[in-house]
Amino acid sequence: MQTKEIDATALETLLAAAVAAPSIHNTQPWRFGFDLGTRAVTVHADRSRALALADPHGRALYLSAGSAVLNLRAAAAHLGWEPVPHLLPDPRDPELLATVRLTVTTDPSPAHRALYPAVARRHSSRMPFTGRPVPEPVVADMTAAARAEGAHLYVPDILQTRRLLRVTSAAELRNATDEARTAETRAWVAPPGAGPYGLPLTAARPLDAAGRMPMRDFTGRVPVPGRSRMRFERHAQVALLWTVGDRPRDWLAAGQALERALLVATAHGVRTSLLHQAMEWPDLREAMRVPGTRWCRPQVLIRFGYGPEAKGTPRAAAHPAGPPSAAARRSDLDPGTAGPGDED
């Protein structure tokens, strides 16, 4: 599909890709706009859906928004445009996190075009994986994808994998025993029909019966009818996404790197899920650093492997308020009906 017209259909294609990005607790903490003068889709922070305890500095919010930016770039290339991203800052609008300008080209980025089919297929899988190792060439492709967006992907050996999982388990235990954090997380567990945000209660995933895999327990240890405990893979494969810098611009870049690595994995038939718990505690985040590196700022731990296809959680699908008009230099793009999506 290629188009040089920025009409309502093109905007819906761009935004459907953007909202398919992962976000912490499926908060979807973003708003979108379109600037007709510069032909740019704008990405704004929606801090009304920020997490005060789990994400007090907004790092995970920026990570989520960066993932949406990468999906916008993939969709733009799919439509025949060359996407030109611009990240912070804009002193006139502190909530403006990024813009993706659509420029005319005869040869849109083949790398981003190739990623687009994976956008709708990528969902976090919280189910056990088979334990079959992901081949090294696939892991190398994921690592290269992160590097292309200015981040690093550390793939540890067995001993370091166990260390990272132990730290994540410690963070999960802290979250479970902290009443305020438990309440904040549980607030994003949505009963049926509650809307497109958060994790549906009916989608609660099993926990590891052996206790080795620290999957986030969104229910806060409350009983969930029909919820089971299963044995997860004995030897997990994980990768730590990290950056040298640790400012908002670095977080946005890390979000793009994260989503690009996840899309590459999806294209190879590899399932992924995100383990973010340790990043929510400063001392445990520090303990996640790559050994021997001086400037390592951990951003998120990725679990990957082979397993059943995951289903998406509800999403607020953004739609343009109306077709782009020459009379309106800028159009807001408002949330619409719920559609399939994903959660952190």
C-alpha cells in the first residue's frame, strides 16, 4: 500500500499502528495530533494516565511514547512516505514529546517498511515458552535493531540471566508487599466492559508454579477465578535494553529501540514479554546494570522465546476528528472506539 495523500484513511493507518505500541500497564499515556503545515504527526504526553508510584519521573511513559513513534515510522514507510522523527525538546510545548514528519520520497525506508506487517501481530505473551532456544542469528537481528535506534541490547549467559531474574523477582515481591503500589497496579485491572485502558481481569495470565519466572501479578495476589499456575521454561532467554544516557530524550530513543527489537522478533516468529518491575525501584534498577560497563542505564528486561500466539488487550483506537482541511492548520486526533492492543 502506497499513498502520497494525507487523508483520513492514511491518518487512521498511522494511528492504528501507533496505538498498537506497548505501554506500561496498558495505560496508553499519549495523545496525537496532525500539523498540516509541516505534514507531521505529533505525539504528546497524557499525564492523566501516568503512574505516580511505579513511574514517578515518567521514564516508562516516555518509553511507551517512543514505541508509538517507531510504529508511526513503520506505518509511514508502508504508506510510501519517508518518516523523519524529531524528539524533544520544544520549549513552547513541554507535553510535545516527538513529531514524525512525512516527507515525499521515491524510496521509503525499506527497513521500516519491512517492520510494518509485524506491528499488528506483536503482543506480549505471558504464557510459558517451550524452552527451545532462539537461534543466534535472530538474537543478533534483535540486537542490531536496538542499536539502529541508539540503544544497546545485552543478552546474558545463564548465570547472568539468573541474576537478572532474581533482581526482578525481588522487585515483584516488593510490589506485592507495598500496599500503595499494589493499589495503583490493581487500579489498572479492568472488569469486563470497563473500557479500553488497563489489563482486563479476564485476561489475567498464569503465574509460574516453580516461582522462577517473575511475571507481574497485576491482581495484587487477590484470587482470580480460573487462574492457574503453570511451569514456565526452565532456562529463560532474556535481553536487557539499556542506554548510555538517562534523560527524557534517551527514554524516547529507548522506546523506539525496544519496539524495533520486538517487531524484529515478531517477524521471526519469536514471542516476547516485558519485565519492568526492577526498573521501578532505584536500587534494583542499579543492580540490573551490565557487568563491567560504566555508562549503563537499564531501561527494560525483555523475555523472549517460542510459544503460543498471544492475544491483544483492548485499546483506545485514535481516529482523526475529520479529514485534513486547508482551513485547519492543525487537527487533534481523538480517542475513539476500543480495538485490539497490548500491555506492558
